[in-house]
Amino acid sequence: MEKDYVEIIDKNSYIKKCEVIVRVFNEENGTNYLVYKDKEQYYAAKYEEISGISKMNTDLNREELDFLENVLNSYVGDDNEAIISE
């Protein structure tokens, strides 16, 4: 399976290429999410597709983070619980 990547602009305005671990649509709130990995840290964001460009929002509430950590842990299947960095 081919890996998926997303380009993230960091706080210093540098573009970083990060591996997408999982994309998921939450039917309860109608929101698209993605979990991505930078080095050994996991991060999450909401996103919406706008003519081929994704607008991302990393401001997630605790309920959203819990949902995504459950998805991530079922996806990676690791014995250790994966935590999403805030």
C-alpha cells in the first residue's frame, strides 16, 4: 500500500512533509479528520476539501481527540496506546 503524505506549515513557516496515518469521516458531526505523524509524534486535524486544497484546523476539543485516539489505536494495532499531541 502506498503511503499518503500531507504538507504542513509549521510555526516557523517551514513546509514539512508528514505521513498521513489515517483519514476518517465522523458521521455524528459530519467532519473529516486526519491523523498524521511527524517524527515519532502523532497529530490530528479537521479538514475540508476546497478545490483540491485542504483547509486544516488543529483546534480539536477533548471529545474529538478521544475519538481520534480510539481510531488511531485500532488502526496501528500497537500494544502501547498511541497518544495524539496537542
